[in-house]
Amino acid sequence: MPLYESTFIVRQDVPSQQVEALAATLGQLVTEQGGTVIKTEQWGLKSLSYRVKKNRKGHYVMLGLEAPAAAVSELERNLRINEDVLRYLTVRVEKLDAQPSAMLQAKHGREERHGRDDRFGREDRFGRDDRFGGRGREDRFGGRGRERREENAEAASPAADEKGESA
């Protein structure tokens, strides 16, 4: 039987449990038509590139199928009828990977990273602070930022006023 990947986007206001139930019912529909669902991936709530039916975000779900063409056409018909589904795309593929897709790998990669404290304040391999585009803090303030401020503070100190009064 041919292999397919079917990806669909569900409205953002639909709860995750309902999205899971929708994926399960669509998988059951395919099995009733003589196909099998090899894998189901839920990519989560993601921002859309542009508004689709007044929605800025959507729940992405991908189904890996081994099914006859009639089962896929019935799946697409149900996706078209369902009001919660914003868009769908079904593609015939040569083989299905048992490993997670690139979308899931990227999602797990973000979870493994450290928090905000690690992102800000770290130094690159040249020992410069990353927050200012790879330049050190001194470069941001014109070469001698702290030193120049200290010189200005000394000039405005009361000791300088006393010298000015005695002259």
C-alpha cells in the first residue's frame, strides 16, 4: 500500500485534548477504510505566517499513514468538513521514518536548552559579551565608557570646585 504524510492545522482556541481526540478519530477512520496509522505527531501550538480564517496560531498535527487512495480521500473529505481544521495537506511519500520529524526534534532541542540566564551574559569564544553584537561593553560606549564617565565625575567633584574658587 502507498505511504502518506497528512498534516493539518487546528484552530488555536481548541483545547489540546480535543486536538488529540480529533487525531484519534481521523486515525480510526483510516483504519476502518483498510489503512494503518504508522505514527502520529503533535507539534503543538505554533504561530502561523499569516492569518488564516482570523487565526494567528494553530495546533499542528502530522499523521503517517499506510492506506489505499480511497481511505486518504475519505480522510481529506472529513478534514474539509470539520470546522476546527484550518488547513490540511496530504503528500504521498516513498518511505516513512520511524524517528521523530524535524519539527519534533527542534521542539525537544528547545526544551533541553538552559533558561534565559544562560542566554544573556555569556561570553563568546573571544571573551566578549554577546549582548552588544559581539562587541565588548567598552566599544558600545565609545572605546572608554567607564573611564570617561569616571573622569567626568572627578571633574564635577567638590574638590574641583575648591580649586576653581582659590584660583
